[in-house]
Amino acid sequence: MGGQRRVGKNQTVEFRLLGPLAAVHDGRPVQLGRRRERCLLGVLLLEPNAAITIERLTDLLWDGQPPSTARASLHTHVSRLRSRLDPDGSGLLGVRLISRDGGYAVEVDPERVDAHRFSASVARAGAAGPTGRIDLLREALALWHGPVLADVATPLLRERIAARLTELRMSAIESLIDAELTGDQARDLIGELSALRAEHPHRERLAGQLMLALYRAGRPADALLAYQQLRDRLAEDLGVDPGPEVSELHTAILRRDPALAHPRATAALPRQLPAATRLFTGRVDELVALTRALVDGDDRSAPMVVTAIGGAGKTWLALRWAHQHLDRFPDGQLFVNLRGFDPSGQPTAPATAVRGFLDALGVPPAAVPVELDAQVGLYRSLLATRRMLVVLDNARDASQVVPLLPGSATCTVIVTSRDRLTGLITGHGAVPLGLDVLNEADSRELLGRRLGEERMTGEPDAVTALIGGCAGLPLALGVAASRAALAPHLPLASIAAELRDASTRLGALDEGDPQASLRAVLSWSYAALTPTQAHVFGLLGSAAGPDIGLPAAAALTGLPATEVAATLRALERQSLVQQSAPDRWRMHDLIRLYAAERAGSDQPGQQDAALRRLVDFYLHSAYAADRLLDPSRPPPPLPLADPAPGAVPHRLPDRAAALDWLDREHPCVRAAQRLALQQGRQAARWQLAWSLNTFYGWRGHLHDLVDVWRCGLAAGQRLGDPEVQALAHRYLGRACVLVGRLTEAAEHLDRSLALARRSDDLPGQARAHWTLAWAWERRGDDERALEHATRALHLYRACGDPVGEGGALNVVGWYAARLGRYGPARVHLESALTLSRRDGNRGGEADTLDSLGLVAHHTGQHAQAERYYQQALAVYRDLGNAYEEADTLERLGDTRSDAGEADRARHAWRQALRLYQGQCRTADAERVQRRIDRLDPPGEAAVRSRTAAD
């Protein structure tokens, strides 16, 4: 290798690409061969350790017109370079040329390549202070000795491979000049800037720097002339006008803006960001969204508004993102706490915030204008050409924020607030980012960072309870972690116990410091509410259910719906409630506790009346819905009292609306039943159970049905009405049958029958026998079931109840069919179908059609059975009775299977399986899955089972 000496281990060669290509080892040049071989090395070194394909290399080396021999020539050049760089394959020079991924790569430490040292120095300069920044930029620019690969690259090749480096060099020069302009060197820079401007006549930043240097050197006319020359050159060469930044500088020079005359003002490099908490966890998607909006967006000057549930976590997120992206803001970062929701009740005035920014930017006090508008103008002038981050934390409203917005697209703004700041979004194009609570994994990580793995694993149940008690609020988790860390010998279970008790939960999240007390932080938001907002907020905390719809909220508050909606939107803007669906709102658990606490102390009398209205709203609305679902159902023996004034039931025009309302509201109706218990309203508790019975049965919410009737029975017993108790025992017994609690079911049903006999209640006895028939069927004794069904039929006939008679005829026919007595079964069922259709009892009609399907199936009339089942399914689906729909689909599949129609049987069974799984009917689902598996080829059954389960 000509001119290259053998070197010892770990000695390396350094490469120079910024100017003529050179390789230097131990102060001596390394011979690299012919021009094209050297050019090849330069191209590869610009992308060290990355493979460049043969196609791209030949295209680059031959300026886009490679000859047919290019590939062969390339291989020759590679071979020669290898022999020069690493003749014995030992890699002692610290560089190797290798084949990889259909191309070639140079393996080398990037620090041995001047182009990469240059890029790294410029990046470090961006995050350095004023003095360090100047030194790093000078050091980086000193690496340049001419154009990239000056002696081997053609102009076309240089444009293709080095445009980024060339632009980075110009940006570094401009950044260095910016830094030097902040001192007293303006006059000394004029010559250098004039030469650079002549070399790069279209670079507006250079022109602006020359204008500023001339102005500060006492030559404002020359500064204005420089702008005129730029404008003429751009118009003549490109047909465009100067951009907004240099135009604003021109205007400032014309006005003799005082900011331009104070180089020390631009010399300041503010670093005002508070430290980011080490407890920050999660929020990966939100951090990505911030980057996308603030860095990759079309309008980078538009601020980002960050809000959070309960106000917690928004500042943590803003600071984490800011510290992760400091390199993007080389001219500094400004931060102000606007105290929009401060315990003092005095938000920071915009004038105070602006004055603080001017101080941070180095403006002498004597140079600060008196008027706010002039101060804002000076502030925006100072930021006009800077790449800075401005964080406006804890803003009260848009009017507090607007004066603090820079006017330049070079700056980035993050605003955090408990208010949604819709005025800033609509008027200034701000991008909203709402923060929800942390998920369980992120909550666990936050606690783990403070408590350590050993303590976390030592009490796993207590950790789970802590996470549940804090409900994902970052502030709550931080307080809990702090309490545990400050008391290392205190069991976590003791803190978790405080969080489980509603009466001590908020106190457990109080560290004594207002900044570390959830109650204190929420009080700041509460203090900012109007009287109406505070009234609604407090009552919402006591409301029943996981969320609340607008009609229910109107009943709760006693206010018109339009006023309630406006108030809820205002609370949503302040992150105290969330709109989970159109016209539905929910409140975080800990905020709900605080709201209820305030309602109890601030409006106790109003709270009792409000909750009574709410229970009445849910009771009368659910009762109306039930009457639409099953109008043939006998009304309850305990009539409803009139609703309290202001509790207007929700209007439900038809069955579909009733089902839709119950699908949304049934958890709230259940919660209203628990609320009625607290109020001592036993009749309402029982009536709410009655009103949910049809819906829960049809939708297959079977365990809910058991729970609601346990509560209903307790209420009936306290009322002391035998008829009410008998009905409650019967309904609870039926619910127990559905979930497989057959012994308990028998006890309740026997008790129901005994109470009905004692009061000589024939309809009650008939219904009890009907339900007992069903219970005996589940026990596998169809003979006993038929006996009870027959007694029910006689009793219904005796008391002249045609609807009950039609239902009992169906039940008798069903059990006769199950016992193989198909002739009598068909007679009873046809009579039942006639009565159900005559009386408009659609539920009874569907039940009877299903029973006729069973008879047809077992007598070999598969086509007729299919017709009966399809008719039954149509009615069940129209009613919304998914429970019976699932059973009929299973029997339809049985019929198709016996008829030899395996594919159609599989289709029906899969539909039944999905419904069974959705209703948590595990045994039914497993039975149908086994039938499907028997039809599927070996190996496919497992796949289908997993798919169905998914």
C-alpha cells in the first residue's frame, strides 16, 4: 500500500471530506488511489456503516449515466480500495470496506470522519450556553477547507450527496453570526456579512443579519439599502418578496424599535424550564402527538393546548416533552406559571408575565416600554428570528394567553390549562390535546420508580389496591408514592385501606403541602366556578351511576336542559367532567368524591331534594320503558307515586327507543336503586327492580337480574305487603334458575307460592306454578315440570286471564313435547298461538312458535320446524329479546344438523354461540361449541373455537 505504514493495534486513520478528500494517519497522508476510487470512498464515508446499493453507487459515480461496464468497474474500484485500506484483513486501521445487503459499506467510527464530527458539534452547540455555543460553532466550522469532496466530486454529485451538509454549514455560520451579533461585534461583522451576502444573495437570514449589524453600527440608511437590494434581487431572480421575518426586521428598523438597539437583550439565552419529574411515566401516544403537532405540523406557530382530567399531569407532560426536545430550541426556553387556578385566586396578569420574559431576554429595565402593547411588541420583536420554546403553564383563559403568543413561526408554544381554552383554539388555531388518566401499567410503573421493586413485590395486593384507589390520576399516585416513601416501615396495605374508605380517601391523598394535596388542587378549580357551575358540579358528585345523560342531569339539578348543557360544557372545558358520548358526561372517581364533599357542605338541603328528583326520574323513565317492551305484562301491585316536581321522565315514543334508553341507562337505574336504599324509599327500590326485569331477562344480564331482585325482595319485606313479597320471591327465584342456583331458586319459588296461597291470590299462584315448572325442567324432571304447568293453566282459566292462559298453554305444550307426547303438545300449542295473536302478546307468540318448532323437529318435519324457528327469531329480534333468540338459534341448528345441512347448522350455532358468550352463559356456550367442533374437520375445530372466543 503505497505510502502507508504498518500500524499497531487500535491505531486508526482519520478522513477529511470537507474540502479535498484526504486520509491521515499519524500526521501523514494515506494514499487512496485514483480519482474514482477516492470518490467512491468519499460517497461511502458520508454514510458510514450503512450499505449503499450497487445501483445507487454506479448512478452516483457516473453522474446518472453509468456505462454498461459500470458494475464491473465498481467491483474493481472496491477491490483496490480494500487493498489500500486493509491489505491483510486485520482491520488495524479501524476501517473496513465490506459487502452487505446487495451493496457496499465502510465500517468506521463516525468520529474519525470530519463531516460527522462537524454535524455532532453543531448539534451540541444548539443546546449549549452562549459562550460554549460560540466555541462549538467555531470548532465545527474550522473543519471546512472547501466544498465537500472538492477534488473528486463533480458539481452534480456534490449537489446530490452533500446538499444537507452544505446547508448545515450555512446554518452554522448564520447561528455563529447570531451569537456574535449579541455582543459588541456588530461593526466587525459587516465585512464578513457583506462577502457572504454576495456569495449567497438569496439567503434572507444573512441579509437580515447584515441589516442588523449595519443598524447597530450606526448605519440605519445602509441597513435599509441592504433590504432594498435583497428585495430587488429576489424579485428579479425568483419573482418573490422577502419573507415575514426580514420584512418585520425592516419595519422595526424604520420605526427604530428599541429592542434592536440593545444587543444585550438578544444576548440572553433564557433556560427557564423547571426540572421534569422523575416520576413521569407513560403518555407515549401523547408525546408523539405533541411532536407531530408542534414540529411536523403545517403551522408551527399555532400553540398546543394541553388539558387533563382534574388538571393533573398536564405540566408533567409539557416539561417531559420540552426536555426531550431541547435541541430544537437553541435560542432558549421561556416558562411562566400563569396561576390561572391558584389558591390565591389571583391569576398572573399578562403584563407581569411579559415583563418577566423581557427580563429573561436581557432587556434593561430602562428600555422596557410603559404600555402593555409596546411591551408585547418588544417581546415579539425579540423572538422574531429565534427558535424558542414558550411554555405558558396553568392558564385561566384565552385572554390571559393571547398577549404572550410570539408572532413568529420560528417559536413553539405549549399552553397547559384546566380549561379547554376554546377561544384560543377557534381564534388562534391552537391544537387541543386532552389527557386521560394513566392506565394500570403506567400507574404501576410510576409507583415502582418511587417505592422500588422489592417493596412493590412484597405487597402485590396492596399495590393493586393503591393503584385502584388513585384511579389513574398522576397527582394522586404521586402523593400516595410520597407517603409510602416517607414511611418505609408503614405497610402499603394501611394506605390502601384509607383509599378504599370513601370517608378517608381524599385525606389519604393530602401531604399537607397545597401543591401535593388533591383536595387543595381541586379546590382551586372549584373556587373559579360560577355559582351555577358550583351548584351543578356538587350535585353531579352525588349522582347515581357511572355517568349521566342530559335529561337526568336536568332532573338532578332542577334546571332547564339548555342551561344544564351549557354548564356541563363549561365544567368540561375546565376538565372537571368529560363528555363520554353525545349529551352524556362522566366524572373521575376522585373528583366525584370531592364534588360530593362540597355539595354536602355547601348545599345540604338542595342535595337531598336533588337526589330524590334523580331517583324519580330513573324510576318513572324505566317503568315507561318496561311498559313499551312488554305491554301484556300485568302492572305491579304497588303503583308508582307521582314524581317530585322537576323530575320529568324521559320521553320514549316506542319500543326501539325504550330498548335504546335502557341499553344506555340501566347501570344508572341500578345505581338509583342503591340510592333509594340510602333514602329509605322501599317502594321505589322494589319498583325499580320490577322495571328492569324484562330488559335484564331479554338482554341476558342474568347476574344483574339476581342482584336487582335481591334488593327488590329486601324492600318488599320491609314494606310488609304479602303480594309484593310473593312477586319478589318469584322473580328472584326465576333469576336464580337462570344462573343455575337451583336450590336457592326452589326456596324462593316455594315461598312465593305459599304467600300467594295464604292471601288466596289465584294469579300469583298461577305465576308461581309457571316458574316452578321451569325450575323443575332445569333440574331435569319434565314430569314435575308438566304438573306445575298444568296447575298454572287451570288457575289462569279460573281467574279469567287470557294472556296468562295463552302462556300456560304454551308451557304445557312445551313439556308435553319434551316428554314425547307430540299430539297433545301440538293441540295445546296451536291454541296458545291463537290466543297470543288474538291478544297481541308478541312475546307469547314467539315462545309458542319456538315450541311448535321443537314439535316439528322431533316429528321429522324439518322444513316446518325451520319455518317456525325463523318466525320466532323474527319476533324475538324485533322485541330485542336476545336471551330467547340465542336458545332458538341453537334449536334451529339442531334441526338443520338432523336434516343433514351441516354448513347451515354450523352457521346457526355460531350465531347462538356469540350470543351465549355475550350473555356470559358459559355452560350453554360450551355445549354449542362442542356441537360445532363435531362438525369441523380435525384441527380446524380448535381454530374455530379460538376465533369464536375472540
